Amino acid sequence: MSGDNDPKYWEMVQFLKDLGTNSIGHSGDKKYLAHLISVYNDVRSWGGPDYLARAGMFHSIYGTQLFQGFTLPIEERDALKNLIGEDAEWLAFLNCFVHREPFDQAILDGSTDYVVFNRETGEAYQLTEQQWKDLVFLHLCDWMEQIERLHWWDYRRDAWIAMSQYLGGVALQKYEETMSREPDRSLGLHTEAPTSPS
């Protein structure tokens, strides 16, 4: 675990520990809590602001389209808002509930509508350009943290490429660094969803 200058850091970690996240498996041999902290640290190292790093620590707290190994009840949203702030909680909520197929297509199309859909309710959320960029950043950072453990190199490949190119800068650099370690033998394989990513 990494210390941080965010005054809420250890309170956030303790909140997650109290939920039992340090005993829940996630990706490869990594525990869920360790993954959450790693995404937090990666967001910071990629140059993300405090609110986005906080969203990173809670990016799959309500479960996602694929990861249901732990889900904080949606009724607990206010408690999380009080802990990490409304902006961070909103991004975490979006990352949890975004319907990934239309999200991917919008990125591939270069859409500037900035609309995401709730995968459970179908509700449409109109985002600002900054919120859209933050969600793409968070989404990409999360997957890059775990792809080497899961070996699902081809999963949503076109979308990840488009996300990294859309963000540019450090995000593109980190994407290219991570994908440069892809074994050649995996190209074109594993196109279906892995069993436990976030």
C-alpha cells in the first residue's frame, strides 16, 4: 500500500477494509482491495487529480458489468459521497453502471454527445466533456492495471486503443507501454469477457 498526501487516503482504505475487500479475490492472485489501491495509485501516477484518484479507489464499488464479486448496496451512496466527495462518487457510480457496448461504440465513433447509459435501468446520463474524459481515463486506467494478470489482451482491444488515443499524453504512453508486453501468441485470442475484471 502507498501512503498519499490526500488527507482522506487512510480513511478510504479503512472504509474498504471494513467492508472485507482485502479478503475478496479479484484479478489473477490479487485481492480486490489491492486492485482498488493500485488503480488509485495509477490514476495519481498518470497525473489524475485528487477527485479522480478517489473515484479510482472506488471505481467498481457497486459492481460492474463483469465484476460482481463485491457490491456495495446502492443505498449507501450518500455515505460514500460523504467520504470521497460527490464528484468522485459520481464518476465511480458511472464506471460501475455504464453499459459498455454503447460506451465503446461512442468512443470508436468519436462521438461528442457525451451520453452514457445505465446497464441496469437504461437511463441516459448527459455528461460534460470533462466528465466524459474523466470516465474514459478511469476506465482505461482500471483495465491497464489488471490486463497483464488476466492475459485478456484482445478483450475490447479496439475500444482501449480509441480511449488511449482520445486521451493522449500519459494515458497513451502508459497504454503503449503496457501493450508492448503482450505476448505475440495471444494476438487474436481471448476475445470473450474474462471472469473477474472490474
